[in-house]
Amino acid sequence: MTTELPKHYQSIKERFKEYGKAIDQLGKTVRQAGPIDEKTSHLIQLAAAAAIRSEGGVHSQARRAMDAGASREEVYHSLILLTSTIGFPNVAAAISWVDSMLGE
């Protein structure tokens, strides 16, 4: 399911090479810093992206979670679990972003 990174993200990494390397390394470092597996870490980051209404973040983390073994049901469940925390409108928006990414 891996797809090409957004052009803007690629542009930033190309123009600011050391910064791009640091961001890549930060993600790897924090995922390895504790006992949470990669799939679960991406589901957590998916929830955070939904909470801040980051469409790009939702796309990225849903894709990464599925690449790490999450099922569509797990991705959607991780979003609907947020309803009492971030509210139905925010969850509905995040679900629509995942739907569009998955072609549903």
C-alpha cells in the first residue's frame, strides 16, 4: 500500500537535507524507544492526526499503519474510538479522509 510521499514533504526534505534526515531519524528513534509495536504506534499517531484535523497526517498514518499490518477495520476502529474525546464531526472528517485514500 506504500505510495509516494507528498511533493511538498519531498521538497522540504530536498531543500533542507539535514532537517529532513533529523525528522526521519526522530520517527525511527521514538518508535524504538519503548515497547509499543510499529502497527500500534501508527494507529496512535493516526488518532493524534485526527484530533488535530490533519488530513495529510491521517492519510499518512493510516497508510503506514496498514503497511505495518493493520486491517481496514483496525484503522476505522481507531478513529471511532475517538468520538467521545474529539467529537463526531472530527471523527467523521477523519473517516472521510481514510475513505478517500482507500477509494471507498
